[in-house]
Amino acid sequence: MSNEEINGGDALIRALADENIDLIFGYPGGAALHIYDAIYKQNKVQHILVRHEQAAVHAADGYARATGKPGVALVTSGPGATNAITGIATAYMDSIPVVVISGQVASHLIGSDAFQETDMMGISRPIVKHSFLVQSAEEIPVVIKKAFHIATSGRPGPVVIDVPKNMTDPNYKFEYNYPKDLVMRSFPILGKGNDEKIAAAIELFRAAKKPVIYSGGGTIQADASKELTEFSKLIGCPVTNTLMGLGAFPGNDNQFVGMLGMHGTYEANMVMSEADLIFNVGARFDDRITNNPSKFGLAAKKIHIDSDPSSIDKIIGVDLAIEGDAKLVMQQLIEQVKASGFDQTIYKDWWSKVEAWRKAHGLNHDMLNLKNEKDIILPQQVIQSLYQTTKGDAYVTSDVGQHQMFAAQYYKFKDPRKWINSGGLGTMGFGLPSAMGVKFAFPEADVACVTGEGSIQMCIQELSTCGQYGLPIKIVNLNNRALGMVKQWQDMQYGGRYSSISYEDSLPDFVKLAESFGHVGIKVEKLSELNDAMKESFAMKDKLVFLDVLVDPDEHVYPMLEAGGSMSEMRLSKDKKTF
Amino acid sequence: MASQISLLMENQPGALSRVIGLFSQRGYNIDSLSVAPTQDPTLSRLTMTTSESTEVIQQILKQLYKLIDVVMVQDLKASESISLEMALIKVSNKSEVISKIEKNYSSLEFNELDNKDEKTILRLIGDTFNLENLLVELEDYLIEVTRTGALGMTLGNVSLETEEETKVIY
């Protein structure tokens, strides 16, 4: 039976439908018009019109992070493509499966500096897992198939498909066949780990006195959170998650010592410093974790589980490398531990030490009850109020800066895929569009965007998109009237010389701004009003609420690792440090 | 001592730029690079030399293999492989140049390719080390130099081949 003949634009959209994609985010333009006509003619793939291409990619990224399924963005050539670049780099740094389809000028015009031409293949090359320039209309289905396979398999990442306009010419038709199979040369996808290495890993735990399980975003990407939790329960040692790994192990479990690294908890960083065994699953010894690599984990044996062999021995050399899929490797570990049993009491002394650290300088999760005569709101209190109001069940996206760190520290994420932030690239402007992607995926769930008055203005135009599609996101704006993290560094390292961190009196009235887009705005200035305002916001199920919370402008994020130091060298407050 | 890496990649537009881009993106240094299609027209073979440390070379091998267009990568160990390159040099005083080569560089092959206006093009083939030493010695006679960069191949049974299995999904 022969299939009907269709054109390249129709084939592209039909291939997306065949890939089970029902939602794409994008912005039309000349080189993508044939594709947009194809979208108009069908109803399987819904297109969401954003207000800026960066937001399209962030929204697709947020959708992917929350669901585990690939996100898709569609942009036009030239400025459409370049605007998408920040979004692609964000997804690349955090290994998120996103497919970005960009229009391109017609093949015969490529290289001629045509209108809205840019070399998207060249510009995106260092920040994609792979990219395709479509060479013929007939290859569109197989390119789509390959793109999704590459984006989602192994260590995930963004894939760009650049589509010259003539490839989607409405008058050129061919027989559409969506490939069932795909042959790719030399594309290894790691599965189970080596059994002997699994056994060796367990032996290292038996021999250890002070082990720690250090888990990262890879655990979440591999959907291995359940296995991580089960294995950790069998072993019974302290567990810490990276910024990207929060929620992989429940944040409200006593075995969890908090996030580690630059702004990690005192106890997590002390555990890493003094550990005699560091068990890394799905993390990459990032510089925000290790601090000075030459002072990192000197007394510890190190195990590293990763689906990307190039992550192993890249920054920190390890004693035992297990290349494989985190979920399958953790299952193997669980099986072997269960078969042989494990005596957790060997870590009793270690736990007394950890509990002492926690007691001495652990985070105070009860700051809402602090005595406060001036009625000033601390940013940490806003996160605690959000946590209480949403019972720890909300999807929380964030932008980048102090508010991001406060959210990571104080919102005790119980589940994976609920903490959505730009960890690797650190992209301000990520919070609101990624929250849109999450809200489309989970319309019934509470979705909060924790942001600051600096970050939110980087993609604030998306308030319009939220209005058009009725997305009742709760924007929690920690408004300290300054670029807080920059200000903190200027306080600490530049003698308080505040260079370009203030907007003076030019901040918008966020309440009126929200209202102008048809949303609700609430301004909170007093601690005594915070909880009620938070509850009121979340009670408005059908409304986007912009909660503009004026917080203490002088607050710093602590703990903070001292630059160039070890993980135990921390500032604990403005006047207290461990070194 | 420079190390050699050999790889097979898809003979497609863009593949070479990904390989070269990787080096600039990650700050690795390339000393020389040579690339051309193989007996299989869908594959190109690339040989590069680098003076990076052993640890960095391990990273380079992994990062190269991770590229979708790279099919196979091999670290050419000096003791188990041959390495040579070709140079064309244009010289002004043929007889003196040839006598220097014959005297001190007997391991280098050379041919005379052209002789116009007393400026001669010579073809030299040999190992990079000797070739580079010769070029230093000939400094006063050289008008032009162009080199292929090193080519390498493992000896005996070990060969750079595509993996037998190809990935089929669904």
C-alpha cells in the first residue's frame, strides 16, 4: 500500500505527531512560514505562540525537565535562530532533551548573506548534542526520528534541525513514510554496569567508615530516583544532592544532609570534606561542588557512575568508574546489597558527627517564627512560606541569583522533576518561560516561579503568553531592589563598591504591570502579611498571581564556599567563617 | 613528544567542523591535522597530532568518540604504529640542499619534482621529527614549505575499523 504524497512542511509536522509530540513552542517568521501553514492545517500538534524565541526554548526545556519527555521549539531563521541560542545553551549545560527546529533561507541562498540568514549550524555547534541541516525534503522524517533518538538517549541534550525554506516547498510532494527502525553507526548507549565493579562498589561501602552518597541531575534524567532512595536506605549513610539533583532523594528525610557545594549546607560540605568514600551517581564534580579540585576529597576513595564516559576522570580522578545507565546500575547495586545484607551500624560514629554538624550550623527551617520587631521579610522566610502553603508538592522553577539559592536551600523537594532551574549555564530569564512549559504539562499542579526583580525582567514579556493561554502560574518575586548575588560578591570581595546593581527608582510597579496583562498583582511588605498573601495567591486557582515580596535588601546567601579553598572552608554568615 | 590520534568519521558536511570545533571549545591544542576520504566513500579518515598530556589525551579520545559523526577513534601508540608525513619545499640552491639531505637525513626520501628559474620543488617523505630538523637546517634556502601533517596507521592485526554492530532501534 503506498502512502499519500505530502509536502515537506506537512511531513515535518506529521513526523512530530508520529513522535508523539502534541505541543510545541515557537514564533513564526519568513523562513518558517511553510511549516506554520502545515501547523494550521492539522490538529494533532498544538503550537504555543510565545513572545520571544528564548522563551520558546526555555518553555520546551521546562516541559522536558518536568515530564522527562522531549520538548520542542520552532523558530525562524536569522534573529529567530540567534534568539534561541541562550535557550539551547541552557538545555545543553543541564543535559535536557530539547529539539529545536529552525527555519533557514532556501538552499541556493545559503552563504549569500540573504535576508534573515545566519549560520545556525555554525552558531549552535558548540552547544548542541548534534545538529542537522536538512538536505532534501524526503529525508525530513528520518531526520526527525534521528533527532529525537539522539536528544533523548544516553546523556540527553539539545538537537537542532535547520530547515532551508525550499525543503518545505508546498508544491514539492513525496511519499511520506515514518521510519520504524533507525540504523546509526557507532552510537553506543550504555546499559547495565559491570557486575564485578558493582560488587567492588559495595565492598568499598563495607570497608568505609565515613561514606557519602552524592547524587546529581543525571539521577533524575535517568529516572533513577526511586532506586537511589532504595539503595541509600539499604546502605544508611548520609545523602547529598547537587543543585540539579534536588528531589532525587527526599529533602525531608533525615538521611538527607541537604544540598552540597557553593551554597550547600554546612553539614553536606563537611560530610564531603571528611568522607572516606564519595559515591557519585549522575553528577560531574562541577566546580560549584568541588571548590578547589586539588583540595577535594583528599581522604576519600571515589566511585563515579555516569552514562557519559567523558564525564569520568574529567575533573576529579576516581578509584572506581562504573559506566552505565544510573537506573540500571542502581538496580544492580540494590540486588547485590539485598542478596548479601548490609550492616548499617558501622556508620554509627559517622552519624553522631554528622548530627553534631547539623545541630551546630544547619539551616534554620523555622524562620517564619523568628522575632521580628521591624516586620521586615527575609527572603528565606518567603521560601518557607511557599513550602508550607504548597505542602512541598509544587513544581518550583527559578531564575538565577540569590532567590535561586534560597529556594534550593529551603524548599525541601520530596520528588524528582519538581525543581526546575538553570544550574549549568545560570540563565536569568529562565524561570517564567520554563514555568509555562511545566504548567502546560501539568495544568492541575501548583507551579511557582521563584524569581527576583532582576531576573523576571529578562523574560517578562511572557506574561502576555500566560494571559493568552490562561496559565495560572504563581510568580514569587523576591524583590530586594538590587542584583542581589552581584551585590553580595561586591560586599564580600569589592569593599562594598556597588557597581551597576541598582535600578535606582526605575523599577516597574509589578502589581500594575501584572494587572495590565490581565493578571493579579499582590505586593507584600510586612512579614505579618506574608503567609496570608501566599495562601491567597495559591487559592486563586485560575489566576496568574504576581506576588511582589519586598525582602531585606542586605541579606546574603550562606553558607558560601571560600574561593580557591576546600569544601570545609565556608563563610557561615557575614561575620562567621570556618577557616 | 607528540601523540597521534586517528579517527573515522562520516564523510558529511559539518563533520570536520565538529571535530575541529571540539578542540577550540575545550582548549586542546592540535599540532597537525590531515583528513581525506577512505576506501569507503561514506567515511573520512583523520589523523591528528597533539602534544597534550596523557590525561588530556584520554579526555580528547572520549570527547571525540562522543561526537555523533565520529564512528571510531584510536590512539596510535608510537611503538605499535607507523607515522610519516610529506612535505613539498621550494628551494633556491638545489645542489647544496640535496647534499645536506644526503649527508644527515638518509631516512628521508626525496624527489625532484620541478625545476624552473633555478628554483626547485622537492618532495620529502619521512618522519616528522627528522623532517622538522631538516627544515630548520635548510632555513636559508627555503622559499616555500607545505606539509601534509602526519599520517599514521597501526601495525599488524589491529586496525581502525567501524564497529561491527550498527544500532537498530524499535
